[in-house]
Amino acid sequence: MQFPLKRLHFGKFVFDVCENVYEPAEDSFLFAENLDIEKGAEVLDVGTGSGLLAIVAAEKADFVVAVDFNPYAIRCAKENSVINSVRRKMVFIQSGLLAAFNEYEKFDVILFNAPYLPSAENEVDSWIVRSWAGGVNGRHVIDEFILQAPPHLKAHGRILLMQSTLASAEETIQKFEEFGLKTRIKAERQLPFFETLTLIEAKNV
Ligand SMILES: C[S@@+](CC[C@H](N)C(=O)[O-])C[C@H]1O[C@@H](n2cnc3c(N)ncnc32)[C@H](O)[C@@H]1O
């Protein structure tokens, strides 16, 4: 058991915020507010952090696989799944993006609140920095995710990806469409200093 830094609430859910793990922020909450999971869905949450999206999704989903490369995040998300009584529906895997899955493992919905902020090459390396830093153009992790995720969608499956306009939402939409996915902006929120949080949905049609 880790000692939580503090507790956060989202609707009826309760989340411990853990050391070395991304604290749910405006992007996490905008994503969770727009999370429409069908009853019985099989869901993958990439970069689960404290587990907020995975746990909210688990209410309706049949099962949720939560992945993060940060071992502290996996421990934290697991504890939060117990607090919210959804542990039995969840599997936790410490892995980089979708590296843990073979070509036959496919999902109805794949979620990713990505690291999307432009960052210097020599940015201090820590688990917290790696949760938001997207390299010089903010697209380092997003571009790798766009290559890895589409083959793991079931027929009619969907990807929900949160990023900001600082990492070019247009480029993400164009790349998903090159994979033959039907793409739309599902939600947006304006932030100070000309930045907009953008939740992009890309559907296998
Ligand atoms: C912006 S945080 C989002 C956390 C949580 N999903 C939320 O919405 O509050 C991004 C998360 O992705 C994880 N992450 C970043 N790059 C990753 C990678 N290549 N493979 C797996 N996880 C990664 C980070 O450790 C972090 O937990």
C-alpha cells in the first residue's frame, strides 16, 4: 500500500493521488466527462496513471486492461480499482504503449490521455515529466501510439485520444485517416495562452 498524497473525487468515484504518478488534471476530467462506454465493451486504457479513465470505463465495460510504463502508476491504479470496487473487472500491465499485445488482442475502445506538451530534449527525466513531455513538437509519443493502436481495434472499434493543439490535432486527424479510420473531434476545452485540449475519436468503419 502506498501512502496517498491526497484524494480526488470524480462523480461517485474516489482516487488516491500517488507519488511519482500524474495527478488527474483538466485533461483527465474532460476525457472522463466524455467517456461513453457501451455496456459489455472490452476496453484498453493506455497510460493509465492513477487509473481514473480505466476505472470510470470499468463501470459499464465487461473488462478493462490498464497499461502504463510507470511501475508507480500500475500500483496506484490497482489500489484505486480496489477503492472503487472494480478490481475484478480489471487487468494491469506494466508496458510501453501496446507492446504487450499480440496481433490477435483487439478492443472495442482504446483510450489514451497522451503526453502531448512540447518539451526540450534535455528535459529533467522523471516519471512525472515523462507523463506530459512529448518531445520538441509534442508528438513523440502520439505518433508512436498512432502506429501501434489501430491494428488492435475490433471491427467498429474506437480510439479516444486526448491531446492539445500545441501538438497539432490536425496532424493526428490526418494520420488516423491515413489508417482508414473515421475521425472527429469529440470534445474541446479552451485553456489560457492559445491552447485547446482536444479529445479526438477515430473509428474503425
Ligand atoms: C497525461 S498522463 C495521463 C494519466 C491518466 N490516464 C489520466 O488521464 O489522468 C500520461 C500517462 O501515460 C504514461 N505514459 C507515457 N508514455 C508512455 C508509454 N510510452 N508507454 C506507456 N505509458 C506511457 C505516463 O506514465 C502517464 O501515466
